[in-house]
Amino acid sequence: MATEQQRKKAAAQTGFYLIVIAAIAVLANILSAGMYKRLDATKNDRYTLSQGSGRLIRSLKTPLQVDAYVTRGQAQMDAFIRDLTDLLKEYERAGGGKFKYTIIEPKTDALREQAKDAGLEEMAFGEQSATGGDQASISQGYMGLVFKYGSEKGVIPQLNPGAAQGLEFWMTNKIREIRDKADNIKHKVGVVTGKDELKLSDQNLVPKQGQQGASIQAILSRAFPFYELVDVDLKDGENEIDKGLDGLIITQPQKAYTDKELRRIDQFLMLGNKSVAVFASAVTLKPNDATMNATLDLHNLDKLLAGYGINMKKDAVLDWGSQFRIGVITQGGIAPIRHPGIAHVVDDRSFDDNDRLLDTSFAGFFRMEEILFPFPSTLEILRDKQPSDVTIKVVARTTPAASAVGDGTIDMKMRMNWQPKPPFDQRVIAAVAEGKLKSAFAGAPDDSVKAPDRAPAPSRVLVVSSSEFLTNPFAYAGNGPDLGQQFAMFGGVGGDRELLMIAGQYANRYLTNTILSVKNTLDWISGDADLLAASAKLLQEPNLTYRDVAKPKIKAEDDEAAIRKKDEDYKAARGKLQSGVQWTLTMGVPLFFAFFGMFRWRGRQTKKDKYRL
């Protein structure tokens, strides 16, 4: 038994420790007053304002006011408002006095009228009852943002409480839009026309409903109006390209470029601080052609690109190791069919930097997990074509199980059985050259198109060797021809039903990354790649990965049955690992603490026994 003196000593020690702990807590609160730190462990920094958004706010000439109209009363809405408020606080902290916000609950008729006059749209909010059954709560209200900067105003008329992902992306782009209007900042990008090219305005992103479809240009104009896309008709090279353009986009042509037209493009690049993005390959397919028969034609683009150190070969790449696959309805049910002519490039970290499939640090593919390259051709890096201070790097590759077809007409239609033909090798399908570029025609001047042998300031060339990167290849082939508004009442005329079914799945699964890649490329062209981290917030958080389970290695000679068997083995190995992790967390952790508690208890008992002795 402990003596009275021992009990008093223990009580005094306990009191002393409590006083010390309280003093530490008070001191920590005093030192941290006014300080704020947040740890975000998500891959895309989903809960942290990107540095680019902060720099955008600090670049404003006058403070920006944001009025957030919100409606409370449901659990999902309240959680969304909490996240929105946290984000607004992040903007305010990063803005250095240039960002102010107000949370407004329009409960009165006057505030509701104010929200409506500001451009917000009333929404219906619904939430299932927590007790289950068919009960649900429905309410009406406003959930939107009003931005005021100088004489300009911008509005996000509705915010979906169930889709908080990407909120920073839309807010930052709206801020950029009204800043550019107020400060008269223009971003003009030329798109080369006159070559029967794949147009950004072609309505072939999704299967057409009647005579209406969707186009990349329409999406960009609506979501990112600060970019102005301007048609540039080279007209056989008679006129110079507008020096006021930030850059040029070249899409898949059907007609060959003349030597003089290529020199005009080179002349534009040699101005310095200019960019050219090429989305084209040798694989040429006709629009509205359900046969999907491809011919090979470089249209003379190789004569220009080789001079910048990126040579395009006249071939069609078939990637058997990471090919596009999609489920289709057959007589036996839903079966996956594949297309090796559409390279499915993923961010596979099992490859080292020299063989990496997708460079997710590059602006166009920033933080992307995957992207499709329909109908690519091989690119060859010619390091000796440019000075040593010019950077030439690969940003996308196939797997090592890729082959190439170099002649004849190639059947590119989806089908069950493909016949791989060696040799197989990894192939470059996207590359970029950056720096004070040497002219592609250096040493071979033409008095009719004068250009320096080297750009006086850094310029850039991006080559995405994919002929239908900017469209949905199955809608491009499967949609019927555009017959004009007079036939719109008859709905879709022509078109291939099977291809359009595949086109719908393609659009739902892959087009978000394609559109985001194009938007990021426009940022890269205009030299405004600072907001790429905000763009990455639109992407879904990647699924959990299983580093201890090797992904199936698909060989070129594998048939569908062999591929299916490897997929099933991979899923089984993942399931086994999941079960192990589940049981470890369910039973292992409690058992660990139980044994630890017993060990501690036995230790204390041993000390007590010694003390008694």
C-alpha cells in the first residue's frame, strides 16, 4: 500500500504536469495566432489553391469582389457551402488584398430579386431522406457566384452542390475572363485553313442529334471566351501570317502544303515568342466514311517538322500493348473489341524517364492519367537539326509492343480479330521543341519569304502525331453528312449505327481529357501555362493503385482470350491484396494494440512487484 507521503508526491507531480501541458497549449495558441497551415495529400492538390490562381489574383490592378449566393438547409448543400467558403478564404489569403468576398443567403424577396438581376438562375435542390424510403426534401433557391472587377462583371449562374470537383478551375477561368476584358488583354490563336482540314468547328465530338452536334471550338468559345480562334488561310504563301497571333494550330490536312506555305509558317516562328502546335499524322481518313479506310500521306508537313528536329514518318502505328478497347453488344452479350490503331497512352510509372509513356509535366498533358491518340504515326527525334541550347523532348510514347504499317490502304474499322505483324518497338507519337529555334530552311533562303536563320527569342513547336486527336474518330466516320438546316426536321440522315454507338461510349469515357488537353495547349501557346494546376482540378482523383501487383503485360501476339485471361488474373491478384489489407486493418490493428496493452500492463505489474520487494 502506498503511504500518504507517496500519494501527495504523485498528486503534486500530476498537477505539475497538467500545468506544464496547459502552458504549452496556451503558448502554442499565442504563437500560432494569425497563422494558417493546411496539409493536402491529394495528388492534384484538390483542397489547396494552386499557385497560379494566387498569382492571377495578385496581378489584378484593382480588388476583385465575389458575391456568393447560397441556399442552406440540406446536408449536401451545407457541406458544399463549407467547401466553397474554405476556397474563397484560400483566394483571399493568396490575393494580398486583391480578393474580397461576401456570402449572401437570399432569404428575402429583395435579395432574391438582387440575385436574379445579377444573372443567377434559381435552382431546385433535392435530398433523399436519411431514414430511407421514398421521402425526399425539395427546396428552391440560388447557388452561384457574381464577380465584379472594375467595370466588368462575370457570373457563374449555377453551382451544383453534388459536383464540387473543379470549382477552382471554373472560378479562376471566370476571373481570368473578366480581367482580360477589363484590362483589354487579348489571346489570338490562328488555325490554318484551306487544306480540307479537320476543322475545330466540325460537329463530330458526339453522335449528331438531327443535324446538330458538338465541336471543340464551340466548347472552347463558351467555356474559355478569352481565347479567340482566327482562321488563317495561307493562300499558297502569298501573305505573311498576322504577327499579332500568339501561335498557330495545324490540324489534319487532306491537301498538301506548298513550299511557300511552309516557309510562311517558319517565318512566323522565327519572329520569336511564337508557338506552333501540329495535330496531324500520315494516317488520313475521310469524314463520314464508315469504311474507315486510311491512306498514308504526309502532305509535306515532314519537310517543315524535320527542320525543327521532329521528323514524321509515313506510317500508321498500331500499339498492341495498350490499345483502345470498348464493350459492344454481340449475339453472345457484351464483348470487348479493340483497336490497336488508337493508342491508349497512360501514365505508367513502371517505365523509367527514358521510356515513359506520358510526360504529365508537359503543359498539354499536365497531371493526366491517360489520353487517347487516334491513328498516330511514328516521330523521329533529330537532335542534330537544332542548336544544343534548344530543348527537344518526347512527351508521349507507345508501349514497346507497337508495330507500324508503311504502305497501302489500311482498314481502321473496329473488329474482333487483328493480326499483329512484327517488328515490335516503342514509338514516339508526341514531342516538343523549345528555345531559340533554328529555321527549318536555314541555309536555303528564299527571297520571296525572308526569315532569319534563327529566332531572336524562344519559340516552340509541339507535334502530336495523331490525325484525329481533336475529334471523336467514330463520330467523325459514323455521322452522316451535314445537309443543312432545311433537312434538320428529318433528324440524322445517313450515318453508321454501330459506329455511332461506339462514338457515344468514346465521348463519355475519353473526351473530357481531350478537351482539357486542347485547353492546356492553348495556355501553352499563349505562354500562360501558369494556370495548369487549376485545370488539373477538373480531373478525377486517380483510383487506388496496387504497386505490389504487376499490371498485365499485353503482347502483340495475344488474342482476345489471352488478354481476357491476363485481365482476370490481374483482378484476382488485386482482390487477394485487397482482402489482405482489409483483414490487416480489421483484425491486425486491434490485435496489435491489444498485445501492446498487455505488454505495457505486464511491464507495470513487474515494476510494482519490484517496488513491493
